[in-house]
Amino acid sequence: MAVPWTAESRWKPFCSERCKLIDLGQWADEKYRVPAQEQQPEDEPRQ
């Protein structure tokens, strides 16, 4: 559902308070994750 980006869109970027709470709750419960690769420390500092 597209949400217009205006001052009247109170819950932007969400369509409603309910959607906002559901989505933020999913992040807080770590059900959403951003994939990343673990990096090894470098032996020598960059200059």
C-alpha cells in the first residue's frame, strides 16, 4: 500500500499505527535480520 509523504501522513512511512507497531515489534524481537559477513581485523593500520 503506497503512503503519500505529506504532513497528513501521521504514521509515515507506515500506513497506520498498527502497522508501525507490528513492524517495529518484529525488529525488536530480532525476527528481521540484515545479513552481514563477519570481518577479520586487519594486521596493519591503513595510512
